[in-house]
Amino acid sequence: LLNEQVGIVNFEPYLETFLSMYSSARLMFGALPLVPPLVAHLHRNWKEASGKDLLPVLTAKLSDLVQQLQQCYQLTTSGKFTEATERLQRVVRLVPLLQVESKQELSEAQQLLAICKEYLLGLQMETARKGNYKKKEKKTGPMLFGLA
């Protein structure tokens, strides 16, 4: 479904996310001693539906992703580019898994995705620039005032 709707081909980066969402949507509890624990699956529409119409609980929320973006801003300003890049990639991976209720939430999710993509591109460029600077510095020694 994600392949058809969003065009995702490589699901390997999603493995951790899928496992986390699956484990968050299950509940295990012990009923009696010496009996294996019972498993219950949590559903977001348990009041209205039953059987095959039940939908699993989604752990990704738009407000949480916006907070994670704010944390990425802080990481970027503190110079932790690799950590900010990893977190932004996680946010980008979670956006297609959101459930939106209105067109406003849909536009907010699209804006979030656009902002994350721009920040990712900028962080990758800055990381590459720093890597090239370090390589050049090793070859020629430290540069004074940007003059080589």
C-alpha cells in the first residue's frame, strides 16, 4: 500500500519504525499464574467497529513530529549536524504513516515534509563541506583567513 500510494520501494529504513508501532499497539497481561500472558491488540476505532473493520492504534502524531522538528532546530544550532540529520530522516519516514483528519492537517503535514527535506539537504551539504574542509586542511595545513 505504501508502495502504491507514496512510492516507497526500500522498506529497510522502516523496519525499526514498524516494529515500534507494532509493539506499541499490543498489550500483554497476565490473567492467572502459570498461564501464558494474554495478548490484546489496541484499536483506535474500537467503539464504532468490530472484526475486520478495526484499525490499529497509530503512535505517530503530527504534533509529536513538529516537536521533533523543533528539537532538530536546536541540534542544528548547537552544531550536532549528524544527530539532527538522523532525527530529520526519522521524521520524514514517519510523515507517510500519519493519519490526518482534515485538509488543514494534511497541509501541515506536507509543510512539515517540505521543511524537513530542505533542512536535510542543507545539513547534508554542510556536513559534506566540513568533510571537504577537513580533507583539504590535512593536505595543506590549517587555512588562515580562508586563503589557501
